[in-house]
Amino acid sequence: MRDHILIHINGKPHRIDGDAAFETLANYLRRDVAATGTKIVCEEGDCGACTVLTRRSAEDDYRAVNSCILNLAQLDGSSIVTVEGLRDEKSLHPVQEAMVQCHGAQCGYCTPGFVVAMVGMFERCDRPCDRIDEKQVRDGLTGNLCRCTGYEPIIKAALAVDGAPAAKMRQRYPSLPDANDSVQVGTFCAPATLDEAIAFKREHPGCTIVQGGTDVGVWVNKRRYQAPAMLSLAKIDSLRELREEDGTVVVGANTTLADFEAFIADRIPELAGIMAIFGSPQIKNAGTLVGNIANGSPIGDTLPYLFVAGAVLELNGGARTVPIDRFYLGYRKFDLQPDEIITRVRIGIVRDTLKLYKVSRRKDLDISAFTAAIRLAMTGDRIDRAGIAYGGVAPTVIRLPRTEAFLTGKSATLETFEQAGRIARSEIKPISDVRGSADYRLQLAENIMTKFWYEVFGETTTPRLAHA
């Protein structure tokens, strides 16, 4: 088993040994490689100043990620491109040239991150891709913040780019490190097989599985978190599954949120709508759906849908299965043995009436105060079966069995849903925190049922949520 990390940076090989493997990519680029175009600001993956492009396999395109929350060990076998690697020997990249022509920078501190994120858009948009539209630009730059330039000239720069003449980064930097074998550096392990991963987890109690590091990386930077051991599944090719099978979507542990979002766009559009405001492209390019599930947050944005869709977790390649609504035993407590790993999840494609809700202080890139999924199977105006899940109102996402039972057999009238809201309110015991008071969440829990009725059965104009 190899005891060092191999990566490429702008086409040049780098070997990292010992404790250096646990340095963040952003710090390594600035201090060891002198690639100081990569900036460090928030160290939380929120501002985009540290954006770089990464590629892990020959089948992948280069994708924009936040380098401030990824450590080098996680990136073993990757090729990385920084802003310094975008231009060729003769000229600037078309994105860089457009930023100059459109005056897209003032202080310039955030500019490299914007440029790299834009290049990432052209790497992944539909081919042939000479240009991208304004929606693609706005969506693609949600993870990048600018305090002084203003976004208008930056958006104009992206729209002015003619991407046709520019070589894709996968063409300019096609090679990857020869690093498909298992690697262990200190207490970090990235095995090549599932059996090795299970054995490592068994032998290291309290082991943290790290995939995109979009949460753990923040813990390390801000809380000085130190796990007893860390395990990455990134090298296990069998966990890169993403397919539809018998009315379900099968998602492997290595499937990124970005790939999942694209796959369900036509299959589960309501969930794709939530995914669109889940996080930035940089976060979704790194994080995984299974990682979001395993994180166990009571405000995880994907979980309410998974609860009402009857998602089932497969552990250790299917050796044991657990319905998702039985997986969470308490706050970050799981029905998971020391030698078990979530290897895939099977998610039902809901054909019934369905609405998903996320309430937060801002639309994009914000932590939810309250989430909900409401699913109804109906015959005419009669409710045959109801599935309701709320997040942000308990230590875990929960189903509301009394509210579901009340709705079953009823006609879909406003009065029915107003009463259902009162029952839903009585089923939860939220706490107050920085995102909202307990009273606020209680009111949301009640009002969301009325909002659902107006959106699905009632008038065109929907009432506002109380205090929202």
C-alpha cells in the first residue's frame, strides 16, 4: 500500500509525504507551489476565491471546486488546474481576456476564482459550446462573491466569451497520476476496494468517512477538528453508480451532488428544483448525495424527499439494507455498525402529487431553517395516502404519522389542510437557534400545509408563510 500522495498541478507531478498530506490544497498551492492566484478568504467554501479545477478520472471533465476545504490526501490521483494554468504559451484564456475587456475586476482579489469558475462552466456545458446563456452564468457563479466590482461586468464578461477556439482543460492537461492503487498516509486511507475500506473502518473506531469534505473541511478549518482516522471511498470505482432501475434511482456513494442533480432533472423535477439552491457548483461538484445522508443533519435539504419516497440504504454492497426513516436513531446517531459503510441508496421516483419546501433567510447557499416534503396519492379529490416529512423541527428529519393518518380518506379542501396544519404543529418540538425560533418553526409547520393546498388545489396567488 502506497504511503504518499500523487497529484498533478497544471500538468506537473507532485509527491506529498507525511503530515504535509493533511494540508489544505489552497495552502499548498500558495505556500509550496507559489500559485498565489488562488486566494483564501472564508475557509468555508462559501466565497469562491479559492476555486480551482480538478479531475479524477479519464471519463471526467475538469470541475470547479473549493480548494480551501479539501486536503491533499483526499485528492490523491487528481489533476488540478489553477488560474495560472489557464493561459497557453501565447495568450490569455478567452475567459481571462473577456474579464479584461469588460472591466470585470476592481481590487481583483476575487477575480481568479470567478475566472476559474467560468472556465469550469465551459468545460461542462453541452458540446459544442461556443457560448453560454445568462441563466447558466448566474447559476454557475452562485458560489463566487465580489464585494467591490459588482456582478454586471462579470456576467457580461462570461456572456462575451466565445468558447469555441479555447482548448478544453482535459485536452491541455490530459494526463493523470498513476495512482489507482490503495494509499494510506498516517491515519488517512483511500483503499482501492470495498473490502479494504470495510476492514479499515472496523480497525479504526470513530473513523470519519470523508468524500467531498464540504462539511468536514469546515470543521477542520474552523473547529480544529481531528478525527481518529479518515477514510475516503473515492478510489472504489464500483461506487460511482448512477442509473434508473425499476422505478428507482440507484446512487452510489461516489456520485456527486452535481451528477445526481443533472440525472434527476427530468425524472424528479421537484427535487431537482431543491438541488438547484442546495449549494454552489463548487460544493455540488465535490460533495456526494450519500455523504449528505451520512452527515445526518436534521436540515439536510435532500432528506425530506428521500423520506416520503421510501429511500433504502444499502450497506456494504447490499449485505444489509435499512429504510432511511429507520436509519436515524437520534441527532447524528445511526443504525450503522462499526464495520458498515453506506455504499448506495435506492430512491423511488415519485409520480404522486408532490411539493418540496425549503425556508431560509436567502434563496441561494443558505442553511435551511425549515424543510418539508408533502406527497399525496389521490383518486379524484380524495386522498388515498399521504406522506409528510419535516426537517428542522427535531433532532432528525421526521415523518408526521398523525397528520398523514388524518389526511388519508379526506377530500382535499382548504379546511382539511388547515386542520392538518394544526395537527402537524402538535407533532413537532422544535428548538430555537440562530436560524429561527421554536415559535417561528411551529408556525411554519402549520402554514406550510395551507400553502401546499393553495399551490396544488387552490387559487393562483399563494399566501405568504407567517414571518417568512
